[in-house]
Amino acid sequence: MAYVTSADGIQIYYKDWGPKDAQPIVFHHGWPLSSDDWDAQMLFFLANGYRVVAHDRRGHGRSEQAVGNHDMDHYAADASAVAEHLDLKNAVHIGHSTGGGEVARYVAKFGEPQGRVAKAVLVAAIPPLMLKTEANPGGTPIEVFDSFRGALAANRAAFFHDVAAGPFYGFNRDHETTIPAVIDNWWRQGMMGSAQAHYDGIKAFSETDQTEDLKAITVPTLVLQGDDDQIVPYTDAALLQVKLLQNGTLKIYEGYPHGMLTTHADVINPDLLAFVRA
């Protein structure tokens, strides 16, 4: 298993598949998952001749279960450590949900200044800010995130099962067919990680204002989200992201859920490839 050491001494697990001279596609996963959540995309881009890279966020998956420093700055710095270790250049960084926040902070703080990023993709991503505030009236109330913390602390296994079996993939909708293996895989990934990292991560993904990150990104950026996303409301995410980005393109998918990369990979993957090749 491959690891790189972060700036503060944490072991970060990563995958690096494909020809080393091919353009890198770098994937950033959502909370509370791991790089395994990108299997459908990594295999697809590998088959199309790309180098594919993904890491497990600190405290998630196979990365070290660090105590503390579970915030967007450290998430982005860890992503930078992987990119520097592998000397990735001209890369396309794709982030889902919390991973979209990680991409925004990485590209703004590390990727563009180092000339390592060619393009970016935000999929059902958390920026600019999930939390409802006076300045962000369309956000989600703090009580919702407090309930996440309470459920996680009380019974993480049950909470993770309920998220995957319900709103994450839209399996609570009458028109959706539940896929038990998808639920099991989400639960498996979540339970691999640290409960403490996941608990602290709720604050990181809900309370981090990334307005300035989005404004600072100059590379072409594709924004994708489903209009039936029950986790990150698209009106307070994708629609605001494209307004803040200097070079953004928006695509909204009718009826698609938060976890559309898994349930609708047959549609999303070709769209991602078309953007990469453009």
C-alpha cells in the first residue's frame, strides 16, 4: 500500500494507476468515505488512457486516524502532498461533496500557484458555504448538522446505514430502485474511518466559507449537480458556485441524487470525459 507523509506527519494513503506519462485525473472523495468511492470513475478513465490518482482523506479509509486538524486547510495540504510526491502536472482535479470543497481550497491555495492544475470539476460540492447564516439565508440550519453529530456519536453504524439507504442516493424516493450492495459499500467505507475524524469533519464541511476559494480559481471548472440532491441543496451550491468562478460551466441533472456518480455513472462519466478532452 502506498503512503505519503503530510506536512504535520500524518500518513496519507493513495492510489496511482495507469501510465505515468499520461495526463493525471485526480479524485477527491466525500464525507465519510474513501478513495474507493471513485471506483467507477477511476476504472473508466484508466480504460480511456489516463493516469488516475485518489487518496483517502486523513482519518478516512486507510489513511492514518489523526486526532485533530480535520479542516479544509489540512485536507487541501494533504492533497498537495500527494500531488507533489507524485509530481503531478497538468492534472484535472475532480471533487465530490466535501471533496469538492477540498478541490476548491487545493486549486486556489496550492494547485494554480504551483502550475499543477489544468482543470477542475465540482460534483454536488459543498462550496461556497453549507451553513445557514445571515449572509447565506439559503443554507442549512445548524440544528441539522448538530443532529448529524448526535446521531454519529450515538450509533455511527446505524447513522451511516440510514444515510446511504435514504437521502444520499435518493433510495427514499418512490421512483428509485434500492441497490443493497451500494448501501453496503457506502457503509463499509464509512466504518473504515475514524469516528472522531468524521465527527470533526461535519464542522469542516458545513461551516467553511469557501467564497474566496471559488473566486480565486481561474482554470476551466465544470460544476455538476442533481436537482434532487437531498444532502447539498443545489440552489445553495452549484448555482452559486458558477456565479463565483471566473471560468465555470454549469450542468444540472434533473432528478439526480447526491450520490449520482455511483447511481448514474453511465451518464456522468462521459460528461466528465468530454470536459477533460475539450
